[in-house]
Amino acid sequence: MNKEQFNSSLIRFLNDSKTPFHAVQNISNILLKHGFKQICETDEWSLKIGGKYFVTRGDGSIIAFIHSNDASIIVGAHTDSPVLKIKPNSKIYKEGVAQLGVEPYGGILLNPWFDRDLSIAGIVYFTCKDKGIKSMLVDFKKAVAVIPSLAIHLDSTANENRSINKQTDILPVVSLSANFDIQDELKNIISKDIGEDVDILSYDLSLYDINKASYFGFKEEFIAGARLDNLLSCYAGTQAICHSTKPMMLVCSNHEEVGSVSAYGADGSFMSDVMQRLFTNTQERVMVLRNSLFVSCDNAHAVHPNFTQKHDLAYAPKIGEGVVIKINSNQRYATNAKTASKIIKTARDNNIKTQLFLTRNDMGCGSTIGPMSAAKLGIDAIDIGVPTYAMHSIRESCGKDDTYMLYKLLISL
């Protein structure tokens, strides 16, 4: 897979993966095409050495692996991104328009969500004739909502000091009908798809920008799109394991943006449960893990040319300059000297550029799944990622050379 092929397929993956549930479905389809077999947590496993398998949990998390008794590279990423989630049973009608109640998910940058053509996607649970609970992924695929800004004439200081109230200011406009009900819209979509009436029970829906991911720049050096953090890493890891000839595991978890503390998140039991089933002998499991490496892949803050003061310029990653190795002595990142040395040597041996990121001492750096995964498994770990502008915005951007270098690095480990 060359750079153009990788980035073209990455853009398609971003456009098709509107939610963690869609991302897992798309990752599953890629794995199936490359000879992986789906297994289920509720079944007994009978695995063969060298076999390729994957398992999902909660529709938004997935683990794939090439089964081996030897040490392996474990690539970790997350399927979720900061979004606006639609509240259950949401019905708001005022001043002649219907709106939806929404709840910010994760550390969302709210300003860019205004005046965008927004659609809705997610997973819906329902019953039909057989009375059992079923689920279906939905995507309206067209603009159905807008969060309108307040005109400058009504707030003359907007460019200086406008703040956003998360309860009152971000409700999207969706209809002029006083009888609008999102559940009726969902019912119509699902009933038409399966050919019978359904009863909607619950849903997990998010708003998304219908503007598709694309290249930009006079020489198309950049990629802009939604959910680069962290579907970019999920995709790079997926392609790496699909083309790997060595033992490897891919772990793409939901709920990272809200702390990972769930049955489906990296701070839950999913990965350790899988490990215990792969290596039932505790001594064998510890030996394998101690000889393995967990590579936490999550986007890094590229130095913003308009705000260089926000970086320690000695450690300010630049777009186009390669994969970022993230370091924090307070263990907000999992990188240490030992694990960094392995990544640096692999990169040098394969002509892959790397760069370092350390945040300013007077600023926080955020965190990743790296430290918690390392602690839960007792495994050496490192945090790396692709330098990115506007992280947690509705539209982020990165360099297409860097995305391909991440893939090359993962497949070379």
C-alpha cells in the first residue's frame, strides 16, 4: 500500500465512520476482507496459532489479533471523538421551531459547531414482530440540523468575549413542526429498511458535519476532516495488522474522550479479559506481556503558527516532519527511555521521521490510553501519534506524509 492509496482509503474510512459504532463496523469489514474471523465473547474460543481473529464489545470497541505464543506489538487507539450527543426523548418547541436537546461528549471545542450543516448518526435499539430487542446503525446522510449563531448586531462584543452556555446556546434547529419527534424519524428509517413496523426503545445518536474529509493545500499536503482524533490511528492500526507478517494485536476502544472508565473503555476489562483467554496460564501470560510492547496511538498537538507561544519550541511537533513521540515525566504519557529507544531505532532503520513532544511546564498535556493500559497489563508502553491542528474541533487537520509514516512505523515494529 503506497502513500496515495493509504490516504485515499483513510479519507473514505473517515467519511464512512460517523460514530464509534460505524467505525467498528467498518474496521470489522476490513478485517474480514483480510482473512480475519469474528469470534464472540459469549462463546467458547478454539483458536489456532497463526489464526487471525477479532472480537467486539458494546458495538463501539474492537480487538483484533494474530494468535501467537510469542511476544507481540499491541497497537491501541480509540474510536470515539468529542461530539454533541442527542438526549433521549428530546422534544423542544419554542418560538416556532423544533429543536433537539444535546449533551457535549468529551472535551469538545464548541465554537466551530455553529452554522454547520449537521446530520445525525448512531445506533438504535428497537423491537418488532418477534418482540426481541434488535439494534441497527442509522445515518440520516443529509443536513437535518443547524446550530445558528447569534447575529453580530445582537451581540456587538461577540468577537471579543462571547462565551457559550452548554445548556442553552447549542440546541440545534431541526423543524418548523410543533409535532416533530426524532423517534418518529428513526421509526420511519428502520421500518422502511426491514419492511415492518418497529417500536423504538432507546438510541445513542450524535450530530456530525456533513462536510466530507478532503485534501487541502496548493500541493494537497494536508488532510482536513472530522474525527481525525482518533480514527486516523484506528485506521493506521487496522491496515498495519492486516498487512503484518508478525504477531500483532489491535485494540480500538470507546469512551477514551470521557476517561475510559466503562466496560468498553481502555480502563475496563476488555483487553485483559481477551489476554486471559489467549493465555490461560498466568506465568505464560506475564512472560509474553513483559516481552511485548503496547503502542498507544493518539494524535499530537502540532505547533500552531499563529500561537507558537503555546508550545515549548524545543519540542513543538511540525506537520510533515513525521510521527510524534509524546513524553511526560509525570506519566500522563506512557513513554519511557526504554520504549522510546525501540521506536527511534525502528524509525531510523526504515527511514521514518520522528519528532518529540513535551508540553510547556506551565500547561497540561492531556492524557491517553497508554498509561492506564500499561498499568493494567504490566506491559512496556509508548505514546505516539500524528501531529494535528485544531484537536477536538468539528474539523481537524494533519499532514498526509505523517499519516503514512505512522502506518509504516507500526508495520515495521
